[in-house]
Amino acid sequence: MTLKVGSFTGTIPAGLFQPGAVPGSLILRPGIVINGVSFVNVTITPTGANQYSFSAEIVTTPATANPVPVTLTIGDDSGTTSITVNIHGT
């Protein structure tokens, strides 16, 4: 799975996911850092037949301006949207 948020791109290997509390859902193991970015609360949850929701919180220091383009690619399936992110000072 590859996640692109603004200028950041990170590939999350499938072996880092574990079953979640919701049947059929997956969560990313805690403490994962990819390309210097911490991934927190990453979940993939089924929402219907062949449909899923994806949510993630990433902690990064590079400046990000809203709206932020986000692309998620799993295998040969890909989708892009723009989101408004919560930007917190350090």
C-alpha cells in the first residue's frame, strides 16, 4: 500500500497490518515510522461489498498547506482526493 499526502510518499508493507476489532478490518501495528514520518491510528474498515474506508494520522514536520492532495494505492487500485488537515505547531 502506498500513501501519498502532499509531497510525502510512503509505502506500507502488508506485513505491518494486523486484524482490527471490526470483522474484516485491518490496523497498522503501533510505532511504525516510514521515511521519517510516524503513522498513528491507521485503519482500513469494510463499509460494504468491496468497499472500505481508510483513515490515518501521520506526524510529520514538513510544512503542509491546505487543501492537501491524498492518494492511496493498493495493488493496481488507486484513488485521489483533497483533504483539509489539522496542522499543529511543535
